[in-house]
Amino acid sequence: MTAPSATATTKRRVVHVGTGMTGSAALRAIIDDPALDLVGVKVSSPAKVGTDAGRLCDRPEVGVAATDDLAAVLATAPDCIAYCATAVRREDEVIADITGYLEAGINVVTISAIPMVYPRAAPPKWRDPIEKAALAGNATFYATGCEPGFVSLNLPTALLGGAGVVDSYRMDEYALDLDLAYPIWEVLHESMGFGKPDGHVPVRIAVGKVNADWEPVVRYIADILSVPVDRVALDWETILAPEDLDTALGVIGKGTICGHRWQLAAMHGDRPVAAVQYFATVSSTPWPDTWPRPAQPGQGGMVFRIAGNPSMTLDLRLDPSPDDATNPGVVATATAAVNAIPAVIDAAPGLLPVPLAGPAIVTRQTRR
């Protein structure tokens, strides 16, 4: 359902889905954006049904009550669904939800379908049903986020606009002190493997999540460099706590996993053309001498490294707002999606094939 272009006084009608940590940040951004009109909120928790949307995201009441009734959501005739429900252990449900909205003729912007940030390289399990539904419903689909998202797609695109010969590209992401920055034990312990015994394979590697989420990123970079990819190679390692480490989520025992590194690289022959490398630690994790260090000691962020003529290095750090304790990466993930809503509504039906350049203007100019 691609709507006509909005005038200065026309608001885009949005239904929001998902009110977890990142979903709540997106809901706040929608409420704060004078270009958007929140017309519905869909939740899965019975305890949230009937609660005003503002109360679900630390905003004053806005007169929109949350519902778990899909028919009620569709009856609001939104221009777009902002889909932010978790995809952890519910990928099939997410795909079914998104295809249902698209088939109903409603545009979808989402942070929940990470492999779809570059549809051309997405797994067919994601791409095929979503593309079919978008075309059937004459609707537009767009997946984005922070990383993977605008950080790992839009920013290198801009950098490479000034490149000549490029020998290699790599983005190093430093996720440090995750017990403080992302204090969700289920994710850190079960997905990343912190506190697990030596020899444990972190779930995100064992189940192929690293490949599924980041292979589209490295293939995208290789594509804009016009370099054929022979294969995508993953290498990884974990480090063990030399002693009991006190963290915000409890003690990481001596000899158990306290950090890990992985790199996913698009290979042309034996040469890594485009790569993403990720470092994850908890508090007091010793830093191996063999690992490249972050640009600022002890501070997380991303470092973009382009070897060529000219060579380029860019240091990016996301810092929290002084009056908002929310992880800035969570906020950026949410706002990347919300900022894209007007452009997605105006786009042609189908899958948006490449990352959007960004909003013409960000309209959340004042704080509430």
C-alpha cells in the first residue's frame, strides 16, 4: 500500500509492533516525531493489552491503547508497520507476521529481519516469502538497524565514495563490558557463551547466526567494489577468564569464556576483500596482544579500515544521551527504522534492494 507523497501537514499513519528494549525506543521515536501519527500498537503480552502506548515507552499518554487483536490493527489502515518484535527463537513467526502485513497491503519497516538488510544476499528462507508477499500486496518492505544496518552499510558506502584502488575493507566492532552495556544474561550466556566452559561453541556461531546476519553485509561491500566473491569465510576464537571476574551479572568463573572474537570475510581467491570483525567482552576481560585494539582504550565502537589508495581509517563511537540511560546502539537501531518510514511509504512496491541513504530531514527537533 504505497501512499502518495506527504505534504508538510500530512502525517504518516503508523502501527507499532513490539515493545521490548529496542521496540520501546522505536515507539518513543514514533511518538516524538511530528511527521508520524501513531494509530495503533500491537503487543503479545496479555499484561500490556489496554495500556496506553505512552506508558509502554516512558512517555505521557497519547490516547492509543495496546492490543493483541490483529483485526483491530488492520482496521486502523496504517501506511506502515514498524515491526520491532524479537526474532530470537521465533524466526518463522516473524516471517509469518511480516508477510501477513505485506499481503494485506501495508508497508513494513523492521529491525527484526537482520538478514534482509541486503535482500540480494539474504537467505531464501527470508527473502522469498517476503518478496512474494510484498508483490502480492503491492506493498514495500525495508529492513535496517544499527549494525548490521546503517553503520555497516551506509557509512562504508559513503567512505568508498572517495576511494580509488581498494585492496581490502574491514570493519572492527568492539562490544566491550557487555555486562554493563547490554545486561541480558540470556543473550550473553546462551548466545555469546560467557561463563561457559572451555571448548564451548557460542550459539550464535553454532547455529549460523553470524553467517546469516553478517554475510549480507560483506557481500554488499564486495558488490559495490565489483569484486566476485568465491566464498565467505568465518574464523573465531574465545578467551578464558584467568581468574574469577566480577561482573554486573555475577561472577564469570576462572577458566570459563569471558570474551570472543570472530571475523566473517568475503574472499576473492585467498584475499579477504570485505570483512566484519567482532570483539565481545565482559568487565575486566584481559585483552590479548594478538587482537587489534579499539581506537580509544577501554571504549567500544567501530573502526573502519580501508587499505588502498587512499587508505582510510574511521573511528565511530555511539555515546549515550546525558538524560537517557538506554544503550546508544539500541537507540540507533530503533531510530534507523523510524527515520526510514516516510521514504519506505513513498517507495515502489517490493523489496528495497539497497540501504536507504537516509531521511531527508530528522524531525524530532525538541525533547519532551
